[in-house]
Amino acid sequence: MLPILRFPPLRATGRLRRNVRRVIVVQAKPNPSHDYYLAPRLAVPGVPEHEIHRVGSSPKAIPAERFDGALLLFCRYLNGPWLDAAEAMAGRVAGIGYFIDDDLDALFADRTVPLSYRLTIAWRALMHRRRLSRIL
């Protein structure tokens, strides 16, 4: 049985650092959060260009100048390398956002949810909250 873990709440400022030139979406795989919510909004005329990267890909493969003025938007999950890149690029990006449509804390605490999925949630979303909150 997993011990009861408490994850800190996310604390975002809600302010962009500069004008958004592009949106860099980072997601684990195609998912309804992106397909049904984010994609239609990113397709609206006037919204800056966007690109999608997998959370399993290396952020180092993206030229650093692509981050200049970008809104770095994590969709559901992130990992250490992407969080490292977000921290390193915090001065270059327009902002950093985290889009989650699930109540991940509740899913993690729900004992009817399979343990493997709860561990995935903890590892790929909840464990990064403290660091992520500093740069949102």
C-alpha cells in the first residue's frame, strides 16, 4: 500500500514574460487533452505557430533560438530533462505553462485506479511540482 503523499499546489503568476512568438507543446503521446482542447485553440487565426514534441524526446535536439519568445506548454506530463530545459530557458521563453485536464491529485489518491497508473501520474506529473511552480 502506498503511503499518503501530499503534493504541493502549483503556483503560477499568470503573467507572460514577453510576447509569444510560437508555442512549443510537450506531451507524452497523442491524447484527448491536446486533440480536443488545445489543438482547436492553437489552430485559431492569429495564434502563433506551434510545434509538438514528445516528452520522451530530447529538448537538446531543439535549437536554443527556437525557445526565444516561445510559450513552453507542458500537456499533462513532463520529465526531468524537459524540466531542466525549462529552467535553463526560463529567461528566453515568453512563459511556461502546464495544462492538465485531470485532477491528478485525486486520481493518485483513488485506490480504485490501478497502481501502475497512479505511479505513472506520480512520476510524470506530481513529483515535479515544486520545481515547476518556481518557473510557471
